[in-house]
Amino acid sequence: MAEEGQVIGCHTVDSWKEQFEKGKESKKLIVVDFTASWCGPCRFIAPILAEIAKKMPGVIFLKVDVDELKTVSEEWGIEAMPTFLFLKDGKLVDKVVGAKKEELQLTIAKHATAAAA
């Protein structure tokens, strides 16, 4: 289990469900990074996401490897890596596809602010 303000890796469907439910109950914004070990842009954006996570303890950051958790990726319709899903109350509120640092930061800020309001 990762500390607050870190990116939590979900390596089993059970751990994914547990984190997902925890996020729903806490009413916090959940940012899910759908990634793959072989994906270059994913490796590029991972440390950036970790930095953002450190600065935003009020947001839950999860990481899902699409090869490891195929069913979860399919359930959310993930077609490209990296894909970042923004979930609120268990529902998809936004999505960023690709290693777009600026867009990712802006989208997190937008929804984190809305969540705090």
C-alpha cells in the first residue's frame, strides 16, 4: 500500500476494486494511469505523474498495467497508452490520452479544484 500523495500500483483486480471503492467512499478525485511496461511515452510521463501526486495529497493516483489487468482496461475501454481517466463518485468525468504533461496537469487541477469546492 503506497503512502498518501503517491501513485498506487494496482497489480490485481482485487487491489483495483479496493482502491476504486475507497476513492468512491472518500469522494476524492481518482486519477488512473493506464500504462504498459513496453510503452515509451508511459515511461516518460510516470515520473511527472509521481511529482504531481506528491503535490496533491487530496487526489488518489492509481496506476494500472494494461497487460497485467486486461479485464480492467477492457472494462474502461482503454485503447492507447498512456490513458489517464478521471473518476469522481465511481464515474468517468474526464480523460487524457497520451503523454501530454500540460493537459494532464490542467485536467487534474480542474477536477481537484471542483472536488474541493
